[in-house]
Amino acid sequence: MTATQAPDAAPPAAMTNRQILQAMSGLMAGMFVAILAGTVVANALPTIIADLGASQSSYTWVVTAELLAMTATVPLWGKLSDLFNKKLLLQLSLGMFVVGSLLAGFSHGVDLLIFSRVVQGIGAGGLTALAQVVMAAIIPPRRLGKYAGIFGAVFAIGTVAGPLVGGLLVDTSWLGWRWCFFIGVPFALLAIALLQRTLRLPVVARREAKIDFLGAFLIVAGVCALLIWVTLAGNEFDWISWQTAALTGAGVLLLAAAVFVEARTTEPVIPLGIFRNRTVTLTTVASLLVGVAMFGGTVFLSQYFQVSLGKSPTVAGLMSLPMILGLLVSSTVAGQIISKTGVWKRYLVAGAVIMTVGLGLLATIDADTSFTLLSAYMAVLGVGVGMLMQNLVLAAQNDVPASELGAATSVLSFFRSMGGTIGTSVLGAILANRVASEMTKGLDAAGIPSGDGAGESSVPDMSTLPEPVRQIVEHAYGVATADLFLIATPCALLALITVVFIKEKPLKTTSGMERLAEEAGDRTVVGS
């Protein structure tokens, strides 16, 4: 693709706050859809699997399919955003989400449901990557912090509301579980309409716009092999087994081939050159560690609330509010201060310190921990994550050429998701082994046969257990959950060490589209 810039072509004007907020309305609706898709089925899955007559392994794949598709395709969406119209790509990802949601809602078999979750995951991958890319395109880094709180608010609402809405839909006889998928469709269609009406991005035509299909295939295949391994190892097969050797070997070989291809193609999916940038490399490592520590630890909190503390699924969803509110407040306040002062590294370091402290405090919980103390610990963790997670993206976006904003942003999102997947799988296996060990020890000490009412391979139904066994199970899950946070704490400490070495650079005062026009030189700027 070749083009020359018209002599009188003017650079794009900076957007006003009003225009930015209007454009963000569509972005936030899209992000809400992506978050809702991952959380609304949490309480509905047992009913869904039972209704479709599916197995426990199918239960796992309904959860895993979307996560695999989302994580594996994030880099592809990011690269496409550097080559093509970002608005159209956003609308395409939303369209795929709509198709996946409708297929899931009308599924009458688990195979179609799993396929539909893959389609949903591909759409969610686009939303995850592109929302932050578009924000960087329309908002200068110096002003970007002001809008981080809006992201935090959407994240908080979607995370808290999803499980509650899902449970309500399942319990309402005239709606049912299918509406867990249908409910996101109106929001997605609204987001498409809002983006069409409010988002105006200039398109800088590139000399070449080619997709590296071979590199894309190798990356997706390699990532999927490793993700399938960390997701199923410890559950479907042992960590040390021929399946582990096959999946890890295939994943490593495919990714090695991808590196070889990416280093030699003109338009790589992940430009390896961006890792020569110290800031990008360090923020990528920190994002991976945050994913392991944050998502790997907190994903089991709901189970702890229900099993160890004896709360209902609805109450368990509400109990996570202190962490979400801590995240929302800290990301908003830190973002406002960063936009006002232009100083950002101290908030990265402070966030990493506070996150490490929060995980360390949660490592002290047990079945008798009061909700007041637990809320304080979760709030500390939320404050740390809120100061750290979004500002890692800000640091990377501020230090790369505008033409690589999509690739840099998607790499960070990809490694954070990968870290979360690895952390969840590994810590889940540790949790299962620790629970089994504690339950066996407790039952033996009480003189109760190990097979009496408390299975070691699945989460027990607490309402059916006799009082002595129930207390042993509660204690086992309390001790095991605390161990997970103890293991996650060193990962947070490593993230802190990584963040310390990031060099603070002044935040740019021009948006991505303004910088792209400057970098474009002889390329045409076309309004969209």
C-alpha cells in the first residue's frame, strides 16, 4: 500500500475533554461487555452443565475455552491495530462477541457451547487489546491518568455485578441460564453504535499492510499448547507425565519457530525490536508477575468465602467489594495526581510495595478470620493493584513510537493474562494438594475415616457434612488459601524489584494519533 501526503494536510487536532468522554462511552460499554462475559457465568455453570448433560471435563472446557482464545489472540489484535482502522477492528471484535453470545445462548449441546465460548474469547481479546490502544491514540500520556478511574469503575461494576446477575438469571424461572449469554448482546450493540457515532480516528496509510499469517499461526498454536498444559495439568493429568512433555515440548518448539519467523518478516505480529526498549521489557516482566500474584491468588477467594466461611454465592460476590473499591479509589486518585504533576514512577513503586504487603497480610487468614480484618487486607491489596496495573501500561505506551502502540499494549495485556492463567493453574494444584493433606490429617486426628463425607478430589457440599467434618473442611480450606497468598507474595516482591529498575521519563503531551501523524512523514492522513 503506497500513498503520499497532500501538501496541505494538517495534523489532527487534539481532542477536547468532552470529545474524549464521548468517545470513551463506546469503549467503556465494550469493556463492560468483555468483563461481564467472564463473570456472569460463574454462578451459572453448574446449572448449565447439568442442563446440557455434560461431564466435569466439559465444565472445565467451557471456562477454559474463552480464556485460551482471549489470551492467544490479544497480540494479533494489537498488531492489526497498528496496521488497520482501529475503530473498525473494535466494532469487528464486538460483532464477534455478539455472534458468540447468540450461539452460546441457543446452544443445545456442550460442543456448540464450547465453540461459542471460543468465538466470545476472540472478541473479548480484541476488546481487551484495542480499548487501551484507542485510549492511547486519543489521549496524551500526560492526561491519560485522569481517565484511568473510569476503567477502574467499569472493572469494579462488571466484576461485582456479573456473578450476582448470573445467579439471579439462573434462579428466575422465566429467564434461565441462556440469558447469561444474551444479556451482553444489547451492551455490545450499544457499544458498536456509540463507537460509530463518537469515535473519530485518523487513519495513517502505511507503505505496506501485510499480516504475517505464519507467525500468527505459530504464536497462537504455541501459546494454546502451553495454556492447555497449565490449565489441565494437576487435574486431567499429572504435572510430570507424557502429556506434560508433549504439550510443553510442542509449545516451546512452536514459539521458537515463531521467534525465527518474526525476526525475519517485514510486519511481525510481535515486533521483537520493542523488547530492546528497557521500559517495555521491564513492564512486560512486571505484568507477568502481577498476573501470577494477583489473579493466581484472588481467584480462590470466592471459594474460601463459601467453603471456609460458610457464605452463600451471592454474599461471597459482595465480600470482594473492599478489594474492588480499593482498586477503584487508588487508580482514580493516582491517575489524577499523575496527570497533574507528570510524575509517575513513585506510584508504580508504591503500588508494588502495597500489593506485596496486601498479599502478605492475606497469607495470615484462616477459617476464623473476621470479615472486618479480611476486608482491610483485601482493601490494601486492591489499593496496590490499582496503583500498579494501569500505570505499567502508561509507562510502556509513553516510551514507544506511536506506530507500535498496539503491539506494546497488547504484549503487556498478553503477558498479564498468561501470568494469571499460569498462577491460577499452579496455585489451584497446590490448593488441592494442601486441602487433601490438611483434611486427611484432621480426620485422622479426630478418629474419622477419611472417606466419611468429605471427598478430596472435589469441593464438598458443606450443607451435607456432619459438624465435626465440616469444621475440619473449613480449617483445611482456610489454611490452604492462606498458603496460596504466601506463595504469591514473592512474585509480587519480584514485580517490585522489576519496577524499581524502570527509568522515569517525562510523559508526552501529544496523543498517539498526533504522534503518528508526525511519524508518518509522507503517508496520508485520512479521517475516519
